Amino acid sequence: MPTFQTVRGMRDLLGEEAQTFTNVITKARETASLFGFKEAVTPHVEPLELLSAKSGDEIRQRMFIFEDLGGRQVALRPEFTASIARLATSTLKNEPKPLKLFSVGTVYRYDEPQRGRYREFWQSNFELMGSNKPEADTEIILLTDRLMRTLGLQSYAFKIGHIGIIRGILSQDGVDEKTQNAVLQRMDKKEYELALKLVDSEKCRSTLQGLINIKGKDWYDTIEQINVLVAGYEKAKAAAENLSEVLKLITSSAELSLTVEPAFARGLEYYTGMIFEVYIPQLEIALGGGGRYDRLIETFGGEPTPAVGCAHGIDRVVIALQTQNTAGSINVERKVAAVIPITESVKVEALKIAQLLRERGVSVEFEIMGRRMGKALEDADKRNFDYAVIVGERELKEGTVVVKDLKSHEQTTILILDLFEKIKN
């Protein structure tokens, strides 16, 4: 018989790891609710034409593409934004603005598997559509900060830029959109020399090199440096002013560790304004990121609709929690008790006791293997349960059960009515 393995780049999540993923997703849902985002569940499979529009060559080349039985070209979603944009131009096109949608689930890219990078990975995604104000950009940053704090992450930081600064320089110097996208793809990978070689104008190259050299934690001073460098570039200067407004709102609303990097780029072609990533110093991968995309909705046939959004890589967030030894801080504290009937005659009453504990929030493993008490206790101990509740005929007549603390190995007889308080405390 063949031994089957998971497909390369995909994995199983079990036990504590699965619970940690579930907890991160729960915190993401709570954050969505706090910020007024409504959940949207979209298909894993979408038309190829939808997913490839404005996603960027890098992602287009890494999509899982296939032909369905009807001869249609479809693909597994590589991210959520295109699906949400589809909703905004169809089902939700008449909904009042702003439209705030949250999604969570798996997405797919044919990347080379490595730590923090899988071919099937989990994301929580937030899209805010209908506002071109810097307040909307600020909301996306603040909700990301809220989620990271709620999860218990320490010393995380933000990297913030504005794609309009780079595009403003390139477009004013006559660089066509296709070349602009290629430049941004290389800058995203920090292949700056290759990026500059794609530009003919010496002035343009020099200005971009100046941007690459600017980076600062003092956002006001950094914006001043950018303004001096892009003097004469009207669109780039307007983008820098917009970034300044966003940063002013962010820093007056929350205390964040942030660095302004005007040469920072992201791989998706649809970004038009502020972009950001969040990371921890111990990892060289972003935990999440996003930005403004004001022209994507009309690409899909909708009305011109300004929008901003972000996605958080749940796989990477879990790695960050483990790296900082804070994964336990988000685990649900729940006692686990094994309920063991000694004889067949007390099975029904034992099951009632198990249900009583479950109703009060205690996790219960009922003995369903028909093992003798010694073997059942041995199994409960092996699986690191907290308590064993032993149900016998004599004790039931007195309205009691025997409770064994599997950590201290102390054993007591208590009233069934007091059982929950005993386990809880």
C-alpha cells in the first residue's frame, strides 16, 4: 500500500498548533468587530481573469491555475482583495459607503517552501472601500496594531511608505506603466541595482537612488528629506504630503514603533498610495501588510471607488508568537477532565456528569474505550489531563464522585454539586 504525504508546501495542523491558529483567527474576528468590519466568505476558486488582473507578474506566475470540466480557466485564490473587489462591483455595489469587509481563510501561491512561506497559507484580510481620506489609511494601521497587541506580540514594528512617491517620479520622467511595474517588482525584492537599470533618465535614477538612501524613525524629519529630494516632481510631492497626513493621524492616535521608507515597495500592481508592513525584529519576514488601491474596483467594471486594505499572515504570526515565547498567552485556559465510569451500570449517570461539566466550560474526555479504571487513569495521565472523575455505584448513591488531581495525584471524594467548583479552582 502507498504511503501518502501532504502535497509539497501544504501541511496538517494538529493539537496545540491548530488551537493556536484558531485563537489567532478568533482575535482577528474580534478586531474586525471592534472596527466595524462585516465578515465575507468567498470561494477558494475564482475566474483566472479576475485573479490575474492587477495582481502583478510575481503572483500571476505563482498561481495554481487549471481548467475546470466546463473548459473555463480558473485558479485558487492567491489573496482576498480581488474577490472582495468582485463583490463590491456586483452584490454589494449599492451598499452605503464605507464598505468594510473582513475575510479569513487559506490562500495559495506556488512559492518555494521555507519557514513562514507555504503554498497553502492562512490570512486574515480587511478591506475598507469608499473613502479617500487619510483617516481610512489610519484605521487599517490602527486595527493591525490592535490585533498584534491583542495577540500578545512584543516589540513589533511598522514600515510605512507611499507608492505614489515612486510612481510620481517615474511617470513624470516618461516611464511607461509596464516598466514602472517591473521597477517596483525589483524594489520590492530590494534588487535596487536591477531596478535602476530599467530607467533611462539619469535624473530619475539619481532621484530614486536618493529615495533608497532615505529611511527614518522621526517621520516628520524623514518627510522633510523626501520633500527636498522630490522638489519639481508634482505628483511625488503630493504623495509625500498625503503620507505626512496619514503619519500625523497615526502618531497622534497611538504609540507605534514605525520607520518611514519611501523606497519601500510591495509586489501587487494595484497599490496607488500608502503601503505598510508589520514585522518583529527576530524574523526577516513580514507578519502582514497592505495599502491603498484607488483604481482596482473600476478595473472590474465598477464605479471609481477609493479603497485601502491589509492582510495578516496567520502562519507567520504563529511563528512570531512561538519565537517570542508568547504563544501561550493566547491559549484558552480550559481544564481537561477524564470522566471514568467504573461499571456498565453507572455509564448513563457518568455521561450526565460529563455533560454537566461541559455545560460549565470544562473540557471532558468521556471513557468510550471500555477500559478498566487503571488503564483509563494511565491514559489520562499520559495525555496530560488535569483531573480524573471516577464514577462508582456506591458514590452515586451518596451523590458523590471521586476526583483525582492528575498533577498532584491527590484523590478526594466530593459532592457532585461541588464538582465544577472543585475543578475550576
